[in-house]
Amino acid sequence: MTDRSAPIIPASYEDWKHCITVLCGIPLTRSYVEARIAALGDPRNYATQRFAEVWGQAQLDRVRGWFADARVELGGSTT
């Protein structure tokens, strides 16, 4: 059964975190967060290019920010 109350495209950090951790079942571990920050920060990464093509640059920027927020929440730095 799917959660029909969850937005298709997250609009906030809390919505995004719910999508990642609850709907997708992916724990936001330090290693996962760091790997995603690295991949999403690499404009040559094919998956990052596709993300921008499908969801738009603004959503890519939001997701990058949310991963940075997750890093801080895990006790990491802001850079």
C-alpha cells in the first residue's frame, strides 16, 4: 500500500527525509549522505545530469541542500 498523502516531489526537508527513510527505506547514514553529496556535486556524473534533466536544476539544488542538512543533522560540517 502506498502513502497517498506524501507529495510526489518533496517540497521540504521533512517531506524529503520521509520519502528517503520511510517510503524508500534508506537509512540516512553518514556514508550514504556523503556519497550522495559527492555524486550530486559532480556535474559529470550521469545520474546527476539525468536528475537535472528530469526534475530540473531547482529541485537538484534543493536536494543538494537537503543532503547538506542531513549531514549537519548527523553531526557533520556544513561544507
